Amino acid sequence: MFRKLVSGLSFSPALVGQLGFYVKRLRKEEITRRLGLILTVLAVIMQSFAVFRPAEQALASSRPDVIPGGVSSVKQIVDQYDAGAKGQNDFKDLMEYMGITRDELASLDSKVVYICSTDKSIISFGRVQHYSASEGSLTHNVPRQTGGFSIFYSVPLYRFDSVNNSVNCYDAYVGNSAKAGWFAIMRKCGNVQIKKNIQKFPKGHFVSATCRNVLGFAYDERQTNIPVKVYLYFDGQPGKGKQYGPINANLGQPASPVSGNHGFNFAVPEEYQKLGRSVQVWAVMEPLPGWNAPTVQFDNVVEIPGNCVPPKTASCDSLNVIQTNNKVKLEAKAVAEQASMIQGYKFSILDTNGNIVKEQSITSSALQESIQDIELTPGKYTARVVVITAIGEQTSPDCSKEITITEINRCPYYGSTLEENDPNCLPCPYGETIWIDSPECNPQISLSKEAKNLTKDSANANGTVATVSDRIEFTIYTTNISSSEVTYTIDEQLSDVLEYARLIDNGGGNFNSTNNVLSWKDIKIGANQTDVRRFTVQVNDVIPATPRGANDPAAFNCVMTNAYGNTIEIGVNCPPTKAVESAVKRLPETGPGANIVFSTILIVLVTYFYMRSRLMKKEINIIHREFNGGSR
């Protein structure tokens, strides 16, 4: 148009009127494009805030978070570990439980990696139990350095895909550990992922068996500082062979794969030394509290050789002193060509002046005898034993031991006679006032639950969809499968349920609104009896459209999930906006570079058209003046 007008002016002067109209149009276009340039610059400035300071998820922290609120750098992860070393949290305790060191955390790749549940080998750890054991959920009692336990739950990461029936991906820092192998820390919740099952197990193993001794070791990986008890079965499997024990696995030898004293040395009974055939030996150990099975069988079996040749002489072989607070137990062993050569034992305790403080004689032909509960006042003593044999009284340097009794503070937990600083002075995970090794600290409990929709008169609400104001009644069953009465505390985690409902009947329990736990304390359940508890929730009148947590798809997922032995899942009718969240899980990640390039191109284009309009208006104004004024 511009060229047509200019080229035709010399032939048709009447076109000058159209030229004036065109100038006015260009002036308006210039104003419009100037305004567009200003708005474009403002838009780019606003975009820069989003690029250089990205938005965080709407649900910044949720109850399953290992590190509440998550982390934004590897340094923050290391800071959490250091805070745990000061007793300020339990993150360091969890890392030690997994075998991940501080240096391995500091060596995490600082680049955020996108991990997805398509890798079905990934196991995720959190603080809330979303699924039952049948779905791969495991409970981990992690010892705290400040005392007691922290409870974590692990489950295969792909289990969370059932929330929205699709693959879920998460931002994480990825590293490698010598013990745990591949591991990751989720950026937005601090939850830990591994690929190797690091669940701690009770383990027992025979090292050797001779004519005289059976040697082995046993320990519980969950707390290696506490010794376990072992039972041996000679000439038959457990339940068939002859049982001996309990034997404390607390000796330094034979050495075990973990640090500490976990060995035992058991003298072969004389009747099996005399047999003309080999004898097999089985063993089981008692795990520490919190293990489902009452015993764990050793991973191997040993044989005592047949036709054992007894020693040619009779002598005192060893003296073992077991000290508990201010009481001692003396265990003496003898060796003899024939058991009839052993006639008795004489135990003596002498003070530093050589005076006899305690003395006790036992008439016995056994190769092993002991006396116990010898109470001594603080001081230094010498314990000796003389074996009375058919060839005279026999002793040896191995049958004399030094004893030191010191002033002690008693372990404060019920059922314990230990010292306060004894490593075995620990509280029971089922009752903080009970000693961990007390018989009361080993309940055998079976858990299950069911749910009813009272509003819809539905006997089984699991797998159904609840609407607003529906009342749901949960029934939980706690069964004592042991042969004696136990005292148990029922804890019902309701965090996921209360995202869409409120508790209207607590069934006589105590509700903690801080951690959303409904509990019944110190419930006594008789042998083989079942305790039944009921509570009711009501779905909210208005279902919130709160978005799901970035790294916890089970949070605000339009499903109320609750686990107590088995898992109950009840859907809710969420607002339509939640459907958009399910369809579009994540915007494309362009990054700062792509955003800067796009903004630069946009500004250049808008500026070009603005400058072009200004130039054309200026040229027409010049032509208009020259044509009317006749200058030049």
C-alpha cells in the first residue's frame, strides 16, 4: 500500500488525501505496537521470577515425610544428618540403620534426577503406613541414639501407582552406598529410596562341632548391642531332639560378621561323647522384641563325630565369671577320662588379703557346674575353683579369675536387674517403662480391620466410593495369639482418612490431633482372645480440591487409605478440578536457558514491528511535507 501511494503521487495529485489518512493509521499502529512492546517487556520480567525462583508444590509438607518440608540441596541433607548426630532428629538413626554414611550423603549428585516407579526394584521409606504387609509393606523399628525406637515403613515405590493408575515420577538426589548400594533422597519430602532390601534379620550360624564343644554365633541385626539366647537340639530337629539352653550368645569368640560379642561355646553332653555314631545338632535363637516369629532357626547343621576319645586325665578346664551388678555367677568346667572320675567342685572367693569371703562345695560327677547369686560388696576379689577328682584336687590358671565390684546405679526399667549404663538397659518398644528383655516385652499380636458405610448401609465399604456427609464405621481387631495375657497399645493412624473426613466417634480412644493418631493405651488381651474397637468418621460436607503432594501421591489423592493388618481404601467424589490434576501431572520443563531464548526472540520481533511502524510514519510525513510545500 505504501509503495502504491508513493509511486502514484506524481501521476495523480488527488492521492495526497489518501496519504494523509494513511499517516493517521500508521500513527495509531505505532501507539498500539509501543503498548505491545511495553507489555511484552513486563511479561518477560514476570517470567524471569518464575524461571529463577520456581514455584513450590502447594502441599509443602506431609506426615509421611522423613525430612518435613523436604530439601533443596545436598548440603541440607548433610545438615539434617549432623542435626541427628546432636539428637535433634532421627535422620542419622535411619541412615545408620540402612548403612549409609555421612560421606556417602555428601557425595550425592547435586543434579536433581527424575526417578520413576517404572523401576519396580525401588523401595521407598516413609513415616506412615499406607499399605499392608501382603502388599509389600514392612515395619522397621529403628533404634534412636537418644533411646527407644523410631518407626518407619517401607513399600515398593510402584505401589503408589494404584493411587491414580499411572506411573509416578519424583525429583531426587541420587547416590551410591557401599552397604546399601543405589539410594536416593526425594527432594520434596526427604524420603529415602533403595533397591536392596536392608531389613535387619536375626541370624545364627554354627562354626564347628567337636567331641567336646559346639561353637557358633547368633545375633539380631536390628540391635547388635543386645545378646540373644540360643537353644541347641541334639540328635533330632527342634521338637524332636533333646533340648539344651538357653545359652547366652555373648562371647567374643567365635567372631561373627558384625562387631560385638555374639559367640557361644557349649560343652557336648557326656552321653553324646560316648556314642559310637555321629550326632547332628540343630539350633534356634530367640529374636529381640518386635519380630513376628518367636524363634529363628540356624542356617546350618553340624555333626559331633562318633567314637570320641575322652581325655586321658581329669582336671579343671576353665572358670567363667558372669557379673550382674553386685552379684556374680561362677561356671566351672572339668575334663576327665571318665565322668566317674569327677567327684565334686569347690568354689572360693577371696579378698585382696587372701581371706576367704565366700566358699561353696558341690558334690557332682558332671563335667560342668555353677553357683550363682553370690552377692558381694564393692571391692576387688579373686574367684577360684578346685575340681575334686579320683586322682586328687585339680586346678589350673584358667580356673582363677579377678573380680571387681563397683558402686552401681540400677537400670530404671521394670523387670531389669542390670546396671544403668549396661548396653542391655533399653526400654521395650511396646512399653517405655518395661525392660526390653522382660517376658512382658514380647507380645504376639495379629491385626485386621474392616469398614462399613452406615449412610449407604454397605457392609463392606472397601473399594467403594463415598459421597459428602457419608458416615464410615471402622472396626479393628487385635488378636493375642500367644498363650499368656499381654498388654498392648493400639495406634490407629488416620492422617490419610482425615484429609477428606472428620472423626465423630472415637470409640473411647484418645485422639492426638498433632499426629492424627487414635489410640487405646495399655489394653489387656487374654490368651487367644480378640479385642474389638470401633470408631466412626464422617466425610466432609465440602470435598477439598487440595492438590496432591509432589512426592506423596497418596496425599489428597481422592482416596481414604487406612491400614491395620490389612488395607482399607475408600474413594471420595472429588471436585472436577482434580480431574485436570490427574490428566496433566507435570508441565514441560523448559529450564532457564529455553525461557531466556524464547523471551529474547519475542522482544526482538515486537521491537522490529514497532520500529518499522515508526520508520514508515516518518517517511510518509517527509513525503507529505515535500509534496505540499514543494521543497526540494
